[in-house]
Amino acid sequence: MAVRADLIVTGRIATLAGARGFGWVQAIAVGEGRIVAAGRRTTVGSLQGPATRRLDLGPHEVLLPAITDAHLHLTDAAVAGQRVQLDGLALEATLERLAALHQELLRAGDLDGWIEGLGWSIDQLGSWPEADALERVAPGRPIALWSHDLHTRWVSRAALAAAGITSRTPDPPGGSIAHDGQGQPSGLLLEHAAGLVDRAIPPLDEALLARAIAAYAARLAGLGVVGCHDPGGLAPDPDMERGPVQYARLAQAGRLPLRVHASVRPEQLDAAEGRGLRSAQVLGQGAARHADPVADRAGARARVGWLKLFADGALGSRSGALLSPYADRGGQGRLLLTPGELRGLIARAARIGIVPQVHVIGDRALRVALDALEAVPSARGGRVWARLEHVQLAAARDVARLRGLGVAASVQPAHLLHDAAMARRAWPRRQARAYRWGSLASTGIPLPFGTDAPVEPPDPWPGIATAVTRRLPDEARPFPGAEQLELARAIRAATLDPAVVAGEEGHGGRLTPGHRADFIVIPAEALAEPVRPGGALAGCRPRLTVMDGETVARAADFDR
Ligand SMILES: [Zn+2]
């Protein structure tokens, strides 16, 4: 049978064939968006026809499979630019920025429009903030500010009033409203209570949101990212109109240079069941449609992800559930679902055909989530992997259980860059049990990497480099624990493992025949060893990004 090649690429090409290493070849051929040959230059070259384009890489370039971000909140990341950024600011600077924004809005005639922001943390502010501080700098203005870890919201009095939150408002399941000495809401909404103000915030304009998502996807393509697993949005969306349906619409309009696996939240399970959604199915307009995974092209880029559940809170808010207390602020965090509730939700999703992904930060949350997954065998073992998100602190025996149960660990190594100081304060004697990438990888389970944008920037390269060095750019020694990954293992975690957990093995993540032609060309120095913190790998910028055989991003000076 004659195979047609639309494109032949020669040079240093990592196919990721086999179980480890880079799987280097000299050439690949692409036909109809798929890899049709990979191997020696002469063999692949025999597929050259009159219409075949050619790309001969230089000695300073290498080609890798394109990246998929296995944990990226696409809608929230896309609109983050329209919110005030408070990262790294102390209390005074935070209030100054808000005061300036409030004055600017007043001058523009906006007396009571919402200010939304994100990025503050108790470690930067020094203590938990209150509504009164906002009242002093922006009287009467409704303000809602996400903490850096997206687990707590700091809101103003006007925001509390607009959302109807009073001293008598009960805590929602898995959340709490903080109160002052008089029993009044003090301005902090913790965990699942953070969503209480959403009903009062006017929704973003549809068209504007669609433009923001399309623009963000194009930015990701420039970073070498052609896919993401979106664990869902922060705002409640029981009908799934904002994320999944919008992605499907953009994909069908050819405006999504990104494959999205959009997860379902518990409040969306009814809608998901009504629409017959199952993990890995193609999302059409308003419903899932069945499609051959081999035939998926631009129109089928939006798919159903997992059921996203929260077992616990987060480190930044000291709400991750621990087996023993936080050293700096006390307490052992909290479980956001009882073990019974967690099991029940996993079992219900399994009946529908939706595979769970469970957010676990603390070692106690990990144990509870593993117990729940163990109790529901039908939630595991299919083509799509059940997975745990973050896994920031883990006892050795629970790491071993992951393998036995066949559960993947989705980790975000860049969290170490931001959180190392906090982890040292909170877990001074447990640092070697934190961010256990090496131990997790050695069990043989998939370890898909993500950035958790907008919690961290969407650039995948600093995280990949951190997984190899386990070191911060300004520190001489690595973070405790021999948990570094080999370079090739870290590259696989960013490219192949997301495809494996999504049930796409054989279709994506490698550059061997039959796989999608999703690849990037990067400077060869990015893969030079030893990898240094803040070095060429951390600062890598792809020269070319190709998806389904088509160029979706190209550096300004890459002219081939
Ligand atoms: Zn997240």
C-alpha cells in the first residue's frame, strides 16, 4: 500500500518509543495529520513524493512530541488577565493597589462594579485578612479576591451584602464562612463557601469569554502546549454551559488550537448523566457524540474529562488534610467530603462511565482517597486512568498503594518553586515526604505534569526543569528528598503521560506510526545535561509547534 507523506522532517527527533528514554530517530514522515513513518533518514526519505514538504532541522534543534498540560483551569486562566493580580504583595501594597483601582473606576463613572482579583496568601499578608481592610480603601465596592491557591476568597462588606451572606447564613458542605467576635461574617469564605458570592457577580460576556479562551489557546501553542486537562472552572456551572459546551463550540468553529479534556464537577453530574456523557467522549454542541479516536481532527478537540472531586483544601490556606498537624499554624487541615460521601460520588460516576480525579494535597487526604478508590473497583482499570491531583505529601505505604490500585498521580512540579518556603514552615520535618516525584515514578504509574494555571503561570518549562533539579534557582542545595526525575522521564511526564491517562495511548504522546503529528521543535541546548535551575530547559521557547500536522505557532525568526 502506498503511503503518502505530506511532510518529512529530518534531524534529531525524540519519538518516545518504548518504555523509557527519548527513542531518537533521524526522520519522521507525516500524512493526513498522523505519523506514517519514523526511523532512518534513508528509509523515511523513500516516502518523498512530488508534493511532500520537507523540514530539515539544524544541529542546534531537536524535535519532541508536543506538551499536554494535565491540570489547567482553562476558562479561569483565560480571564485571569482581566482580574487584579496580587501575587507577592504584602498587605499594605495589596490595599494600595485596590485603592488605586477603586479610584480609577470612580473616575470612569463606575460606582459599584465588582473588582475581582487573585494571588494573595496568608504567608504574604502575615495574617488572615478581613472585609474591613477593603472597606477602608474602597468603601461600598463589591470585591472578591481569590487566594493564590484558589481555596479561600477574601471579600468586602458590599460583596457579602450583594450575595446575601449574613450572620445567619449556614456553612455550605465542605466550606465555612469566617466570623468576627460579634458573630458577623468577617470577609473570608473558606473552601466550598468561596462560591457563595458567585451568584452575585455578573457573568462575563459570552463573546468576550470565547475570545479570551481562543487567545489563551494560541498563547499555549506558542509555549509548545497543544492539549490540556481542565479540572473545571471556579464558578458554579451546573449545566456545563461555560466550560465544556463553550470549548466544543470553539472547536467546531476551528478556533481552538488545543485539545481539551473538560472535567465534570459534582454539581454537574445530573447534567452529565442527562446528556449521556462519558470520560473521553467527544463533546458536541450540548451533548457528547461518539467518534473514532483515530479520526479526531479540529472539530473533535473537546472531550469529556473526569469527575473532579476535592478530598481536602490546600497548603497555602493550611487546609490540606494531614496525618499530623501543621508545624507553623497548627491544625490538621480538613477533609471537604466525608469518606462515605467521597465513595458515594465515585461509585455514582463509575455507574455513568465517568472516571474520577480526586484533589489530594495532604497525606491524610491521599489515604482517604485511596481507600475510596479501593472500595469502588469499577472506578479504575479502564482505558482512562483514575487519578489523584497534586499528591503534595505522601506516606511511603500510600505511594506503594497507587501502583497496586492502578491509579495515576497528576503532579505540578512548578508548585515547588512558589511553595518551597511555605512547605518548610508547614512541614519542617516532613519535607522529604513532599513532592515525591521520583518515588511516584518508580512505581511505574503515569505521572502527568501540569501547571495548575492560573495558580501558576501556564509555561510548562520551569516545572519540567524543577522536576529534574528539585532545586530553586537561588539555592545551592536541592529541596530535601532524593525525588529528582531523569530528564527523559520528566519529558515523558509532560508529553506522553497525559495521553496515557486520557486513554489515548496509541493515538497521542509519541511520534511513532499511527500517532497524531503533534510536535514541537526546541533549541537543542534545552536538553543539555546537567539541567540547571533557571537554565536553558526552564527558559525553553519552542521554535515551531505543529498539531495534527499543521503549524499552530512559529517563532518570528523560524522561517522554514
Ligand atoms: Zn487546580
